[in-house]
Amino acid sequence: MAALLFAWRKSSPQLLLVAGTYLGFQHFEQGTFAALILSIGVIALRGILPESLMGLRTPAWALLGVALGKILLSSYLLVAGINPTQGRAAYITDSTWTRLALKESLNDWPTLLTTLFAGAWIIVIVTFMLLKRRRDQAVLALSLILGLAVAVITLAQTRVFVMTTLALLSVMIVVVFSNSAIINSARAVLGIEIVLWVIVLQHLYISPNFGAHIMPTNALDYGIMFVQQVIQMR
């Protein structure tokens, strides 16, 4: 995702193609929707982007690279005697698993909504407030709903949503903290930072055998788990 943002910032179709190809090698599905969501989101934000991000080439160029990366990877796997359709695509097309993902997402929808952005919901809300036109708000909402739809039908809701919307969220963070009214208000900046730090991300995923699982992913929990593992190794 960093390569995608770097290539877009350079406004280079060639770099976007290269970044997309890398994403196609790494993860075709997430790369496709990340580039698509970023492209739609940038259209919505074009009126409030800082000067450094105005007039750049559309990130949609990366979609060609993602497709190219997938074709090259699939060709290599076929030559190596490996079925390229194995993996996530195999169970996304299985209606049993899709129904399970939808059911568990509905059962845990409050947690699902919280885990999508965690404290970064404040960035999303402020961005919507900065957009003055309903049309732009609707386009931005469409991009986020697309990410939600992709996340819900998978068995790793939080991870998939974060990966597909991370690039757009990064742009929204730049938009918010480039706004003069916000950065000139110490209270506004402090309030946003407090929400970002206090509401930590949780990881919601679905196990085909055991249903929904929720894992806290804040630094303190991971630090404690790391220390416990080190102690157990002694």
C-alpha cells in the first residue's frame, strides 16, 4: 500500500503500474479493491485535498498493474504445476462459507463497525464534515461501503477492510491535518489524537469451525503476549 501511495504521489502512471503489479503478486483481491477504493475516494476528496495532492494522476492506473501481476503469478504457478485458484478464491465462491461470514457479521455488527476504523472513525467523521457537497459525501461513502462489502463476505473482516481502505484512510488523515481550521485549534487536534489513541483496534475474524472471534490488537496486549512467550521459551 505504501508503494501505491508513493506512486500516486509521484503522479506517474509507470510507477502506479509497477506498484499495482507488486500488489497483484502479493494479494490480487486486496490490491484490486485498495486501488479501486482509493480511486473513488480521491474523486470525492478532490475539492479539499491539500495543494500537494491536487492534479495528480488517478490511482486507477494501478489496477492495470494488479491485473498484470495476477496474470504473471498465475502463469508461473501453472507452469510449476500448482492450481492458482487455491486459497481465498476457493472458499469465497463456496456459498456455505459466504453464508457463515454474513451471519456472523450480522450477529456481531456493533463490534464489526467498531473494528473497521477503531479510533480512526474520528478522521472519517471529520472528513465527511469537511466535504460540503452531498454528492462528494455520497461518493466517499460509496468507496467505504465497497470496502465493507468486500470485508463482510470474507472470513477475515477486520484485516481485509483495513488493507483495502488503508490507502484512502491515509489520504483522509492528510486532508484532516492539512485543514487550517483544525491545525490552528489545539483543542481540535488534541481531541482527535485522544480518540485515536483511546479507541484501539480489535480484530474480528470468522473461523469455519468455531464462528466469530474477536482479538484485541493494541500494543500493550501484544507486548504482554511477547513477554509471556519469551518466559515460556526459557
